[in-house]
Amino acid sequence: MQPGDREPVWNSPFIEDAVVEATIEMTCRVGLQGSGSARLVHAASQFDCDILLVCNERTANAKNVMEVMRLPARAGAKVMIQAVGRDDAAAVKVIAALLSA
């Protein structure tokens, strides 16, 4: 691994290939405080998969509003979205769109 590379959150060799991942730069002016985190959690809860957000070495379950609010994600921050499960690709697409809106 190179400096700055992150290991997948799911480290099982059986699951690693199944992880859908995207890294985006947040352009959302509201950030993930208050209503921004509530919207994201509501959207994430609609999907049948596990979704994690990684920002500045911190990880949050996208379905837990308190964890999402603790992320240091502001406009301009890089956020990695990782999902595994039945709806993983759709979930990553929707979460990326919310963070980029």
C-alpha cells in the first residue's frame, strides 16, 4: 500500500471484491451538520446494504445520524463511500449525488 491509501473497511478476502466504492469531493454547502446529515441518513436507510462514509481517517455508518454528524466533512473535503449488499451500487450513486449537490 502507498501512503494515503486506505484499506477497505471490509477486510475479508471474500467480501473485498463485492465492495462498491466511490470517492467524491463534497460540494454540498450545508455539509453534514443538522439537516444535511438527516437527509443523508434518510436516503441511506432506504437501501438494503451496509454503507460507510470515510473522511479524514474517520468512518461513519451512513445509517446512523450521530456518526454522520461527527464526520469532519465540509465543502471541499474528500469523502469515500463504501457499500456492500443487495443495493450497493444504487446506494453509492444516491449518496454521492447528495454529497455533491
